[in-house]
Amino acid sequence: MLIHNADRRMQIYGALLLLPAAVLLGTFAYLPTVSTLVNSLFLPGFRGSPPEFVGLENYALLIEDRTFWRVARNNLIYALGTIPTSIALALGMALFVNARLPGRGFVRMAYFTPTILPMIAAANIWMFFYAPQIGLFNKILGALGLSGVNWLGDPSVALGSVIVMTIWKEAGFFMIFYLAALQSIPPELKEASDLEGTDRWSFFWRVTFPLLMPTTLFVLINALINAVRVVDHLFILTKGGPNNATNLLLYYVYENAFSFFDRTYAATITVVILLVLAVVATVKFTILDRRTHYQ
Amino acid sequence: MNTRLAPTLCGLAAAGLLSAGQAVADDPVELTMYYPIAVGGALTDVIDGLVADFQADHPDISVNAIYAGNYDDTRVRAMSAIEAGDAPQLSVLFSIDLFDLIEQDAIVAFDDLLETDEEREWLDSFYPGLMENGQLDGQTYGIPFQRSTIVLYWNKEAFEAAGLDPETPPETWEEMAEMAAAVREASGGDQWGVMVPSTGYPYWMFQAFAFQNGHRLMSEDGTEVFFDDPASIEALEYWVSLTQEHEAMPDGTIEWGTLRQSFIEQATAMMWHTTGNLTAVRNEASFDFGVAMLPMNTQRGSPTGGGNFYIFNDTTEDEQRAAMTFIRWMTDPERAAAWSIETGYMGVSPAAYETEVLRDYVETFPPAAVARDQLEHGTAELSTYQGGRVRRALDNAIQAALTGQMSPEEALNQAQAEAEAALRRYARSR
Amino acid sequence: MRQSSLTSSARRRFALRLPSLETTAAWLLALIWIFPLLYAFWAAFHPAAYMVRFDLFAPVTLENFANAWAQAPFARYYLNTFLLVTGVVMAQFVVCTLAGFAFARFPIPGKDILFMLVLIQLFVFPEVLIVENYRIASSLGLVDTITGIGLPYVASAFGIFLLRQTFKTIPRELEDAARIEGCGWMAILLKVYVPLAKPTYLAYGLVSISHHWNNFLWPLVVTNSVESRPLTVGLGIFSAPETGVNWATVSAATLLSVAPLLVAFLLFQRQFVQSFLRAGIR
């Protein structure tokens, strides 16, 4: 009885400890998730009129909305464009920095510094590179006798320009995870393979790369999330233009909610983002967490 | 490290607070005002200076003027403040936000606030062309403040180098295309002939083309648009031809914000831009330049543009009176003249151009009068219900055509369909 | 045998001395990566005319900084960001410590499911829910306040997770010893667990500081006025291209906004990298 009582008290105490976090998470994560779902079933009320329930009409609109599909496709291209390249670069950087290298400290610092900058600041700087006619890139091309490219104004190039900037911003962040993983690989493995006369290339592919697999998956998940979450640079670089060539899902949500005053359509698009994230989360919790043993 | 910074930061902030809190009289009426900036130069300084002068004249009113970014950002900020129950008493917002603001039930008509004959006279003192965007159903909701038209800036030295008469700007579409191509050719490809910005406010530029072709893009009550009319398609075809046929304008979109810099760096011989940039160009250009009305096809024309004063719903009578006092002070001919000289924006009333300062200024610097003279060929800026979405549909169409993704006709048909869908959704949910 | 091993080691030593292809590539990449920042420095410290003209003897000037400082209330933005970052990190420490402690040591029914629910927040972050979070902040009267910017981030799943992991590794014997001395739960938490988790707090704190110093979208949505705008939002509004602000001034403003964090990073590089690492591996 006494023990039971003590247990009970522990439970209550524990619940109380959880309370602040639970209230905050409820208010700013679960409640808004649910109300997003609910609001996606309404029309926005204008001139103070109450919102009208319309079932799945907003979703029907979404399916017909060419801009939405354009934006979704952009986001996919953006993810495919940023993720593999920044991961490959991150791995390369980590290998460089992990090896004996003159000025290693500087090199590592150079790789990592973009991570410290706000996206807005990074976009400001890259704006000077990308500006047509007077931007640095086109000045350089001009000096080489080449005609300039309208980096952000040409729809076939603009998304690529945004991608390049994102890679620059992210690769250094992912590098440190690879670096840590590399440093935890026992040096004996390398010594053994040296004795066997394995060349470095096949050592990398046969030993290092497989050992880095959990890190790669971890970085991949992070990169996926960032591809959905971070749209700050669009506010400076392109505002989603030209003709939506660089518009991404979350930026489209922002536009609908705050520029077009259409909160319920914004909620509908948010639901799509939530679905994407749910997939990523499932992948993480089922595949990734089974492989890494951290409990 | 953050803790080490703290004292310095607090010191700085305290200094900021002190300077902000100077105008404390006994219980002044407090007004909050959001305002946008869309042109070059340190205009926040100018506004702050004006506000300080006003407070010196009216110690019983204190104005907190908040710079909130471009026109879109400012509307978003003002609306979100209203929604959060923290409404500003007045703001300078896009003249074309009228319908959105009414849609959100956010503003009051000035007619309801007028008390004296003097005030009624004041309301009639502005250029009628600038009042168009601020009126609906016979009521006035917006008072012109930072108002503009689009003008043509040309680089006289570039004209001369191309063998053109440096004092003669193009009068017609055809002439502009020819002159632009001539500059391009003479410079051996170093300099573009003309640039018309196609980010930021592409619909605005397009409206000019359409109106010069005798076409208005929207109905007066803001419920219909006419993007796919043949005259409209022809206008967009002309714009596109400047790049594709005449090779006088660069490919892709042209940045609204960096265009002034491009003109100053002589990357282009001509640009279309708001007259609000005039003073910045004048201060920065190292060459002789001229300003002219836009060229014509069937008629001359430019939409008006820029920001109006609005007074918001959710305010006390005292605050509304104080806001009226402030707006009247800001639009007073002397002030309007000074504001025009500082920026290039129009003096909003004929009386402003009759003040000595502005008369003298126009005499020494004739370009300052071009926007005013063009006003007689002016048309209201594109303004409809669901304005954000409707304008975006048109912006996208323009950009699609300019970047060669679609033909002008396809693009405008699509914009028409999108705009109609947005307007239908609005009509549904009313 | 001996002969060959000698030559191979000699070869290796030789290879080390010559800048190998790898060294060159590593350095080239490093220069490319640091270049944008160097460029921003160049642009900020020289007159606008030298933006795209490289000249070793270009006059150095601080005028751009003076302009930027005069044209926008950066002092206030600094204060706001400082208050925001301190407030958020403090509140996160408290809330996440309590929750992490509960998850690590208390027998709460359905704990695993609850913990899973918390982890979901790693994916459903405040930015994605801007529309609804804005409504909630608005109904709580938090719009345009620094609290409003920070509050949605306080119950950080990430922080809870990290602290739970750390607390779990702390041996129970220490806790028992403290209990014998008569400590209650709070005292045990404060005297045993928190001090031993210091490295975790440092790591999490640094990551959180960088994140909130740099955060943009939610602060943009939820702030309206100078009194609450953090640096990033102030910078974003100041340098939006359509205002046509002079580039050199924008560069200066950009550097002003990143300077404190950047300097901190350069001084405490190792701690930063370690923190990101520790906080990242989960």
C-alpha cells in the first residue's frame, strides 16, 4: 500500500514536471495541427462574414490549381537539387578536413562559416552575385567575353541559382556530422587495409562509406526537413518568381495566408506539407531509428 | 560572450529609447502609422523628419511612424496588427489596397470625418486623377500622399553616342523600339536600349502598355478584369518584342529594385520607372539624363501609382481627429512640395506646384514636372477585390511571356481564367 | 620486404610534402566557400563605386556602416534579438529540463507514447504552422511581442530529447546518495542532474542561440513594429531589393546583423562545432 502510494505520487510528480511542456506543445504544435485540418474545410469569410463549411472544396481547388502543382514540383526539384549535392560535398569536405592537410583549421572554418549566417544575410550577399548586368557573376562572365545570364530572372535558371546558394549554406553543417563519424572509425581498419595494400578508393567504398551509412541517413532526414522548412531566402532573392519558377510550398502558404488573405486555402496547402513531413517522420522512426542504437 | 555584449547593447537601446521619447507632452493623442518605401534614397529619414516637425507643431499629438517594407509587406503588417486587435490609427498603404481593405472591413471614409467647410475644400484640393484609386461608391477612403506615374528616363550621352538627338526622347512605341535598338547596336552590345522592370510591380508597367493601346484592364467597381482582350494581348506582344524582335532589352525578368542602379551604371540607355525615383537618380547619375512621358501607341498613358493615407475603423473619435490633423498637415501644399523635391513623387495638389519652392525647382529641373503633366493621360492603377491574387495572376502571365515560357495570348488567357476564379471564390464567400 | 616498406614510406612522405591534388581541391573549395563572406566585407568597407570593381588601393571607409546604422534602428533590433535569444534559451532550459527529467526518471503511464508525441514536434515545427500559430498568438495577445516570437519554440522536442538522453546516462547511485542526504526531487534535479548535464546545456544553448538569432519566417509573421522586430526581420525589410537601397549599405547592414554571432563563432569555433555535433546526433 505504501509502495503503491509512493508510486502514485511519483506519477503525479512526473506529470507535473511534464505539464509546462505539454501545455506549450499542445498550444503551438497539436492544436494548430488539428485546426489546420479543420480550417481546410472552410471558405474564408470576407467583410466579417462567418466562414462557410465547404467540405473538400478547397482540396478540389488545390488539385486544379496549376500554381500549386508548379510549386510542388519546384519543391521536389529543389530537394533533389540541394540534398544529394550538399551531402556529397559535405562528405568530401569531411574527408578533406579529416586528412592531414596544411591549414586544416582554416579550411574547416571556411566550410562551416555559412552555417552560422542567417539565411537572410546569405541571400543578401548572393543577391549581389546574381544581379543581372551589374552583379559579380555577370561582371566576371563579361570580363571573359561571355554574355551574362539572368540568374534570378530567367525561369529556366532561377531555381538552379536558388539551389546553388542553398547548397553553399548547408554543406558545411552536414560536414561536421560526417567529420565526427569519420573520427570514430577505428584507425586499425585503415592500418589493416594498408597492410593488405588496398588502395584508398576501394577502402572508401568498401569500408568508410558503409560505416558512414547511419550518418548519411541522419543527414538526409535533416536535409529533407530543411527543404520544406527554410524559405527565408526567397523573400530576398526572388519572391517566388519569375512566374512562380522558384516558389516553394511554404512560401506559397505564406503568400496565400498573408498576401491574399485566404487563410483556409493556406491551411489546405499546409495539410499537404504536413503529409510530406509525416512520411519523412515515418521513415525516420521506422528505418533510421532501427539502425541506430541510442536508447 | 553574450553577457559581455549585454551592457553595450542595453546602452545603445537606451539611447534609442531616449531619442524616441522626446515628444512627450501632457497626454498626447498617440497615433501609430505604418508606411512603405518602394524607391531609392534614405526616405525613412525624410519621413522621420516630417513627423518630428509635425510633433513640434502639434505637441498634443504623437505619431509613431513604422517603416514596414514594400507596399505588400506594409499591407500585411497593418492587416495583421488589426487582426491582433492592435490596429494602427492610420497608415500609408498602396492606393490599390482599397478593395482589400474594404473587403476586410478595415477603413473609414473620409467623408464621414469631415466637419468644416475648410476640410471639405481640402478634400477637393487634390488632382482628380490621384483620387480615382481612393474612391468607391462616391466615398473617399484614400488621400494621395506618395503618388507617382511611370516616366521614361533616358541617358542623353548614350543617345548621342548612338547618333540620336540627345534632346529628343521617343514619342511612340515604334520610335522607342528603334532608338533602343540603335543604342544597342552602336554600343556593340555593351549597353541595352531600354529596360522595363518586370518584378515587383509588373502589372503596373503592363497597365501602361495596355492603356497606351487604348485599353483598361479592369471594371470600375473592381469585380471584373479584361486581361485577354486583343488590345491587351497586342500590348504584351509589344513589350515582348522589345527583347525578342528588337533585341534591345535583356532576356528574362528585370528587377524593379536594381534597375535604377543599372541605369546609373549605364547598363541601359532608357528605363521606365516610377517618378518616385527621380531624386535618387538625379543625385547618383554621373551623366546627363532626361525624363519624358511614356511613348504612345494609340494614345499616351500611364497608370497612377503609389501610396494613400487611410484611416482605420477601430479608432476613437479623438484619434480620428488627430489622424485627420496629421494627414492634412502632411498633404499641405508646402509639405507636398518639399516631399516632391526630396523624392520625385508628385506634388499631390495643383497648389503644391504653385508654391514658390516647387515652382523654382521645376524651373531649374524641368523633369520634376513630367509626372504632373502626364497626369492628364493617367488612368487608375489596377485595383480589384482579391487584389493580391488577381495582380499575381497578371504578374505571372507577364513574366511567363517575357521569359518565353508562353505566348502573350496564352499567358493572358490563363491570367484571365485565374483572376476570374479568384473573383468567383470571393463572390461565393461573401 | 624491408626494402619495399622503406620506399613506400619514403614515397608517402614525399607525397605529403607536395601539395597533392586533394590539398589543392580542399583549399579551392574552402576559398570558394569563404568567398561570399569576404566579398561582403569588401563591399561593406569600400565606397559603393567599388562593389564590382576590385582595386587593392580602393579607399577604405566606414561610411556604409554609418549609413546603415542611421537608416534603420539597428540598436533596437539588437536589443530585441538579444532579449529574444536570452529569453528563449532560458525558458527552454527550464521547460525542457523538467520534461526531460520526467521522461528519464518518472514512471508515467503511457510514457513511450507521450515521448513519441513529443518527438513528432521535431517534424511539425512552428514555421510550418505559421497560419494557425499566428491565429493562436493573436488570440493570446502575443502578436508583436518578443514573447510571441519565442513562446512557440520553448517546449522544444529537441531539447527534451537531448536532456532525457543525458539524464538517463547519469548513474542512479548519485541520486540515491543525494536522497540519503535528505534532498527532495527538485534538489536532486538541481544538485545532481543539472550540474552533470552541463555539456549538454552548453551544446543545446549554442545551437538554440544560433537558431533563434537567425530565425526569420515566424518572427516576420508575428511582429509588426520596430519594438519587437529582431535583427533578421529588420535586415530583411531594410534590404528588400525593391526598395533599391544602396548595395554597399546593405552589405554593411548584413555584416552588422551577423557580426556578434560570427565573432563568437570565430572565437569559440571548437565549442560551436562540438555543440552542433552533440546536439545533432540524436
